[in-house]
Amino acid sequence: MAGSSHGHTPAAWTGVTIAFIGFCISGAFTVLASPLGFWAGIVVILIGGVVGMVMKAAGLGMAKESDEMRRAREEAGRAQPHSQVQVR
């Protein structure tokens, strides 16, 4: 996963940050035994997902790979010699 840029976009970071805050809210209100606060945290989690999708639609997410780029990546992968892992 280190070789890819999966999730390293403003849309991903913002959506995950908002969802994390929602998880914290829900967790705190679970401990406090407050169902209303718990569900408020769940709503914040869902808002994080919606904000991430809206930001992606606005162009702040990862661009889709073109057919030309996909073919070039596949050809480069075939050109790389596969290393043999030796188990001792």
C-alpha cells in the first residue's frame, strides 16, 4: 500500500476526520448512557461520508485512471522481473 496514493486526498482526509469526530461523540455518549447523544454522533459519522463524497465530486478526490495509464502500468508490471522470496 505504500506505493500507492490511496486515500491521500483532501476529500478522504476531511471525510475521515469528520467521521472520527462522530465516533468520539458516539463513544462518549455511550459511556454516559445518553441515546440522544449517541445518535447525534452517528449522524456526524454519516455527514463525514457525505462531505467526503461531495468533495470528491467537486474534484478534490482521486482522479480515475485513464485507459492509457492503465495499459502503461500493466506493461510496466510485466517488464519488471518478479523477485523470488526464499524461505529458510
